[in-house]
Amino acid sequence: MTPQPNPEAGAAVKAADRAHVFHSWSAQDLIDPLAVAGAEGSYFWDYDGKRYLDFTSGLVYTNIGYQHPKVVAAIQEQAARMTTFAPAFAIEARSEAARLIAERTPGDLDKIFFTNGGADAVEHAVRMARLHTGRPKVLSAYRSYHGGTQQAVNITGDPRRWPSDSGSAGVVHFWAPFLYRSRFYAETEEQETARALEHLETTIAFEGPGTIAAIVLETIPGTAGIMLPPPGYLAGVRELCDRYGIVFVLDEVMAGFGRTGEWFAADLFGVVPDLMTFAKGVNSGYVPLGGVAISAEIAETFAKRPYPGGLTYSGHPLACAAAVATIGVMAEEGVVENARRLGESVVGPALAELAARHPSVGEVRGTGMFWALDLVKNRETREPLVPYNAAGEANAPMAAFAAAAKRNGLWPFVNMNRTHVVPPCNVTEAELKEGLAALDTALSTADEYTE
């Protein structure tokens, strides 16, 4: 679709937004949201007709891009047939979505509890774990994000937790492996894995194994910087959970449904959790949907005992119809394979070349359509380009980098000292190269702040 400029309409949209919309994670008077006129595939555009290549996939959820005609048609058809129905009934779209998801989850995660999104999926996974074990505590990692609801944000291990941290949520944080900024003075992946597992087991021992219901981990941490766990780490966590009777929860809200070049990131590491949360890419975000995939053992806990939890819109027919269509599109069009192939052949090599040219790039990490550049002030010391949780003037280098990307028609995903490369999983090679060229130009701005 060719964008048609309509600045008057854009001004009206912007005025209504500023008058009435309360935005997430923002100081309301300090933001200037872009008025978006439309979107299609890997692009969106504003009311002035300026088009942007979306390297954020919305919020890392439009895994098949915007406005895929088969998914739009499925939503329309479902709306004509049955717009909504209560969750206590068996509905075709709901049953089929659950079947298709269960076919793709690892191991025996064959029961699907539907939620409205990722945060409440994490909330319910934790509730299930506590009820299953009869234990109160949850362990989760620093450098993690699990959602904005009260329990999920307390499980989160980044600064978004701080204003809402109750100090009484039964959550204990620990350090997960991250060799580039190791907390264990490791020099190799093998050392990082061994020392991180030793640290986790010590934390379990000192907290009391009999008090711990669950360990919750993002399979690959997303907004924290796309830090692939080193070989053996997740398998080691699985073994610790088995040894101490702890429920292993993997959060695949961001990493799932093709983002990593596999249906689920757990498949990259050969591990099967007891519970797995999902959302975002399950239906490309077209209608809000999330869920928990549940193992046979935990499902059996609630076979004769009611599960004390639910949501009015659990398994909403429109959302489930979108999920059925999205999974169908991904299978028919080879979207997962496309993400894997282009990650290996285009994105990985291109980002390595950018790193070689730009002193602001400290490390490149990723797989599939799930990559991050760690931006630094000094490569030798690995000092971040901006301080941890920087704001205002302290964040000026990252703000300048983001502005340079937007000027070149690239909408970037920036978080602290990182920029992420997370386009739709069905992005074309030509679109990738266009975006990477714009990223190359924007990194020259970041280079100006290096030592």
C-alpha cells in the first residue's frame, strides 16, 4: 500500500491522544508519540506519508508482519460466526488453537490455559506452581522481564520492577549467565555455565529448597539484551529443579513462535519445562492472547481439584481464530524456517561486519530474528554507551542513535545501552538489507560518543 499524506487527520489523532490517552511506562508530559496512519507487512507509516521499516515487530509480536490477509480474513469470518463466548464452553476456535499449540510445544506440555497476554500468563504459571508444590517462593533472574502486573513485575529483574517492588512477593532474584558482562569472573562459556549453576544451587540451599515453588526464566532474555544461555545451563537448571522438586517455568512470551528460528526457543537447548508461558507471536498480536502450556504432572494436580483462577476472556474466539490462522500461515509459508535461514545467512554475518566497523558495538548476540547489539563507550573496558537505567541527558547518546535511525526510515528497538534487531519473522532478504543499511548509518552517530 502506498501511504497517502493526510497531515490534518494526523494532527487530530495526535491531539486526541495527548488529551486522553495515558501511555505505558511514560512520564505523560515528556513523550511525543508518533501518529500512525497504517501498516502492512514489515512497514508502517505516519500521516505525512513517511514510511518506516519496523525493526521492533510492534513490541516483538508481529511475527508475520502487519495485516496478513489470511489472518485478517480469519478474524472477520470468526466475527461473523461467533464474536465471543464464555470460557467454560467448548468452542471450535479455542479447541483448535489449543491443539495446534500443544502439537508444537516440547515434551508433554499438552494442556493449554489461555490468558489475555504474557503478564497474566506468568501470573497463572506461578499460581499453578505454588498450588502444585505447596511452597511460597519463586526464584527469577536479574536482567529479565516477565510483565507489568503485580506478581509478574516483582518477578522481573530489571529497573521496571523497582517502583512496584513490594518486598513481600515471595520472589528471590539470582544472577543468570551472561559471559560478556559476567558476574562470575568467567573467561569461557564452560566456566560461566558451571559458576552460574553453582551460584543458583547455593541460592536454593540458602533459601531452603522446601520453600521454593518455581524457578522462572526467559528461555532467551528479550528486552534485557537477547542473551543466549551458554551450552548446558538450561539443562543444568532442569536438573536442579528435578533434584529439589521445584517447578521449572520457561517464559517464551517473546522468544516463542518462530522468533528464534524454532517454534520455541526451548527446542534450541533440548529442554522441557514443567510450565511454559506464551503470548505475542502466537497470533502476531492481532487480538490479545497469551497462555500457559502445562505438563501432564501439573495438569493432574487439578484433575479432581478445581484450579482457582480464570479470566472472562480466556480463549476469546476472535483471538483464538487469529492464532489458528497465524500458526497455519507460519507452517504453510515456512516462516520459522525463514527466520532461521535469514538469521544465519544475512543478519548474523551483517551484524558481525557492522561490529567490525563501528567502535560503538561491543558485542553482537542472537539467533533467528532475535538479535541485539550491546553498545559501548569503550570496547576495551566494555563500559556501556549510557549508564544503567539512564534517563534525560545521561541517555543522550542512545536518544541520538534512535533519532538517526528514524531519520533513515528505520524504527529501532532501543533499551538502555542496547539496540535490538527483531523484524517480522517473514521479513524478506531485501527488507533486511534495507534495514541493516539504515542501522549502519545510525551507528555512526553512536560512534561519536565513544572514547
